[in-house]
Amino acid sequence: MTSTDAHPRLVDEAGPRVRPPVHRWLWYAFGGGLPPAHRSWVLHDTTTGSWGVRHVARSLVQMAIPSILILTLLPASWALRCAVVGGGVFLGLIFSLAYMPETTEHRVMKAGYPGGTAVRIRDAAGTARQNRETQRKRAAAAKRAARYRRRNGG
């Protein structure tokens, strides 16, 4: 079950999931909106199990340009340039991670979904995942109990 299976109505309204080409994805990574054809992909991108990793990747792409400029144009030693870039990336990632839910929700709203959609889908997927894990653990416990009873003649 994928994260969007929890709300199939939202996927049906959006149509097929069309991945944007590289130039549009770069625009999207820098905060731009995508055409309506990619609406379903935006929802998938912000609600799939790897949504956090995807968010960090977009953040690193955003930080790539200033990092490259600093590495190439700063008149200092390489050690200082690398330290400046490392510190900037570190602080940028802290900021990015602090506002991750809000940022992804804003992307979903830009795609035309109501506010709170991404959070609801991720929460529903987490609940479903937790229920599957609970069922698996109960089945394993029942197996162990049956094995224990067989061994002890009970």
C-alpha cells in the first residue's frame, strides 16, 4: 500500500502521475510551480515514504549554486572556502529540516490541493504501516505461544 492509497479519491482527481522533465524539476526544486499535468506527481513527491529524503535533495540542489560560487569566487584558501560552504550547507539543512512539513504542504497547495492534504496522507500511511506491523507482531507472538504450548504439552 502506497501513501496515496489511503486517499484514492485524491489520486483519481489528479489523473496519472507524470514525472516532470529535468528542467521543470529544477524549477520545482527552487520553489516554482509545475503545470497541472504534474499535479499527481507533486502529491506523490511530498507524501511517498521517501518524502524526507526528497526534500533534503531539493534543499541541497538549492544550496548548490551559492556553494559553487563561493568555492570558485571567494579569494581565500581552499580550507576556508570549504569551511564556509560546509557551514552554510549545515545551517541551510537545519533551517530546511525545521520547516519541512510547511514547505512540502506549500508545494501541494501550489499544485491545487487543499491545505493539510499531504499531512493527512502521510499520517494515514503511517497509521496503516503501524497497523500492518502490529498484525505481524501479533501473528509472530501467536506462533511462539503455540510452539511453547506444543513443547510443554499444553
